[in-house]
Amino acid sequence: MPSLPLIEGLTRGPIPPGSVLLVEFDAASAWFNASLTIAAGWLNEGGGLTYNDWTQSPDDLRTKLSRFGLRVDALEKEGRLLIWDAHTATLGQKSKERMAPDSLRIADLSLFVKDAMRGPPDASWLHISDNASTLARFNDDKSWTEFLLTRFYPYIRSCKMTSLSAFARGLHSEWVYRKLEADADGVIDFKLDESTDPPTNMMRIRSLRDVGFDGRWHKLTLDENFKVTLEE
């Protein structure tokens, strides 16, 4: 099993396959670069990755992943990297990608996910959703939250994938965050601490059900390729 970069640097053992991990992030935090760091580390250890891309064009995502030394084209041809293009639908356009919903309305998205779930991957796979808060632009809170809790997360658990689903802090009602947190196997926070000069990117594990962990805030550093590491 590949290790989970950044996160398992703060745990006292491996995170069990099938875990649904909730990420809550400040909009100005290092989460997006951290998601690429985690993705690259997982792929470099031989795992498979599904990256649900809400925030940028798939080609931009490929360029950023290639900065980590990944041979992105080869990984896609091997079937070890699957990009779900949700971004193009937010623009009201039709994607050229093989894996892309035409609409982000839950009724339409359910059909896309049902098709995408065929032939589920195994425990060596990781799913990253870089900003699932985008669902709130196209659906009411109850419908998209219940979709995740009753359809998507049960699929993740049944095929023993590990999932990181990220939501921007401060956009949703308290009800949404509490429902998602209550169902998750762990909650991870990313923030930008502006009380320092310069501001400091930080992360912590707020909760984990099945693994011991260090729950303190930890500083993050970014190198010239935007790789994120835990500061010693």
C-alpha cells in the first residue's frame, strides 16, 4: 500500500483503506498545492489515483502534476491516473475528457457517478476531490450533501479506496459541515495564519477514528515546484 504524504507524517500508523477523510480549508491556504503533493507521492509509490478536478482545466492540472517529475501521459495510458473533469461543466461547456459530467445537478451527476463506479478500483487507489464546495453552486445543501453521504462515500468504502474530499471553510451552513464531519473517518484542516509576518501555511489532523495522531497545528513549506512539506 502506498503511504499518504503529509497526513501519515502525523499519524502513528497507516490510515485504513476505505477511509473517507474530510478536508476543510481556508481559500488562501496551501491546500491545492498540498493536494498535488499528495497525489504525486501516491502515484510515485505505485498507487492509482482518481483526481476530481473542480478548480482548473484538466490540462492545467496535468502541467502542475508534471512539475513533480510525473510522466502524466504514461500514467493515464496505464490507467493509474484518472482525471474527472468537473471544472468544464462549471463553465457551461462540454468537456473533451473521457471522464466528465455534462452537468453538476445532482440528478445528472448521479448518472455520471454510477457509470464511473463500474469496475471499482482496489485498496491501492486514492480519490482526491479538490473543492467539492462547487456542488453548492448548482444544488441545494440537502441534495448535494445527501448525495455524498448516501451514494458516493458508500462506494468509496465498499471498494476500499481512500478518499480526500475538500470543502472551503465559511461557505456552507453549520448543518452541512456537521453532517459531513459526523460521517467522515477523519477531518483535516488547512489554514493560513495571518498573525505572523509573513503569513504561515499550516495543517492539522482534527480527528481520526481508527489511528492515533498528532493533533497539533504544523507549519508547511513550499519549494520552487510548489511541493508542500511538513516543517521539522
